[in-house]
Amino acid sequence: MSEPAGGSLSLTLSRGIQLLEFVCAADVPPTIGEVAQQLGVHRSAAYRLLRTLEAHYLLRRDDAGKILPAAGLTNLARGVENSLQTVGLPIMTKIADALEMSCFIAVAQGTDCFTLLTVEATTSHAVTQHPGTRHHLDRGAPGVALLSGLSEQQRADLEGLELSEKAQADLLQAQTDGYASSFDEVIPGVGSVAVPLLVAGQLPASLAVVFPRQEVDEAHIVNLLRQGAQAIIDRLGAA
């Protein structure tokens, strides 16, 4: 029996979303051949998907044929946790400049951790955690810090969440310390420190910074992040 038309359309939509996610998460803009390989489809099928996304200004190609995110994504992202982004931006800018690190907010969706908003230090060339970056909640300081701020019941409600022994130990440590730190877990050669950022009516979140391999004053970083998280919570509560 042939596949129902609705099933075919769902598969096409899924592949289009996978293409979009792949390009947005790529450190180096991919080619159409690399996209086709990633999706497991023929080049012609990948090209048709790309043309549709280009028509909606979600992706674009440069002169070398490399595929990049396009301006239309801005409209899609504008409404996502808008108040958290609006209030957080100036606070994160101060933290990023004070530490000369990239500061970002990560949010939970299902069992994954997504980077919602990133601010780079204006005083230096800092490591960047790109918006849209996605990884499992049990990997890295942002996800662990986020989990540490949830109640046991809230964590149990995250269907499919299974923590490794290391993640469980990291979570217990974060609950004790009130923050989480990690190195080389999400981005090779990069460390992160994060604190929980839980605001009523917003997705569970964490406020974090990332930095290359270097000696850091972790207590100072945690203090600034805690102050920043509390400032965001206070301002959203007063809104």
C-alpha cells in the first residue's frame, strides 16, 4: 500500500525542519551536498527543500554556494520567550562586558537545552554560543543548572529524560552549590558556568557564560550570574 499523502507531506516537512536546524547549528556553512548527506536524501530532493526555505527567506546561499541562515528567521524568533529576551538583553550585555565572555540564556524544551539569546562581549573576541544551539539537558553547565532549579516532580514530568551517573552527580552538586560548571562537554575546548533562571510564565531557563580553556575566577562569575538572574526575575515580576 502506498503511503498516504498526509504522511508524505509530514515527512517532507520534517526534512525541511531538519535542514533548517542543520544549517543554523553548523559552525561552517554547509554545501547542498553536505545537506543531502546529513538528511540521507538525493541532492535533487535537498535542493527542492532548500528552494522552498529560500522562498520564505529562512535560508540563503552565498556566491560560493554555501547555505546560511537568512533574515526571515528573525521574525520567527521574535515571539519566542520575547519578554525574557527583552529584559535579559541589557543585563546580559553588562555581564558579557564585565567578564569578556559570551553570555547566553538557555531554555528547556522537552529533554533538550536550546540557546535562546546570546550576547558577545564588546571588549574582546569571545567564544560564542550560537542561538538555536541544541543539546541534551544532561550535557554541560546550562542544562544541569536548569535542571537543578526544577522540583523533583518537574524533572519527572520531562518525559524521556534519563540521566547518566555523571549527570546525576553533576545535578546533585549543582543543587548543593546553586550553580553548575562544565568543560569540554558541549563545545570542544570550551568551559561554561551557569545558574538557574526560573520565571513564572516562561520556559525553564538558565543564565550562563562560555569561555575558552583558561584560568577563571569561578566565584566571581557565579556572583555576576546570580545578580543578573535575580535582576531578570525582579524585572519580569514587576512587568
